[in-house]
Amino acid sequence: MFQTKQYPTTARALGVAIVAALGLASCATYNDDFARINTRLDHLDAKVQGAAQSAESANQSAQQANQRLDQMESRVRQLEAAPRRTPRG
């Protein structure tokens, strides 16, 4: 009778061990997947940071260009408003 109870217990323990081993193997696979995804996210984050820096630099350049245009527009208006000089001759 002891032998009869031992086989189902052994089979159950073996089944649990197999399920645990498969579970651990799938965890390793998930860890690899997460590592790949994290690496891709890191690369994308670096690209986004670079793009943000480029956009900020372009924005500063555009602001400086707009300031120069405003100064030139002011000077052009002064010249247009000045009285006309008569040519000599």
C-alpha cells in the first residue's frame, strides 16, 4: 500500500518540478525580451534627446534671425521715411 501512494506523490512532485523548470525557462526568455526592448527604448530615447537638442538649437537660431530682421526692418522704415535728396547736377 505504501508503494501505491508513493507513485502518485512522486508523479505529482515530478509534475511540479517540470512546471517549475518550464516556468523558469520562460522567465529567462522574458528577461531576454525585456532586455532587448529596454535596449531599443534606450536607443530611441537617445535619438529623441538628440532631436530635442537640435530643435532647441534651431529655435535659438531662428530667434536670432528674427531679431536681426526686426533691426533691418526698423532701419528700412527710417530710410523710407527720410526726405528724398535731390540729385546734384
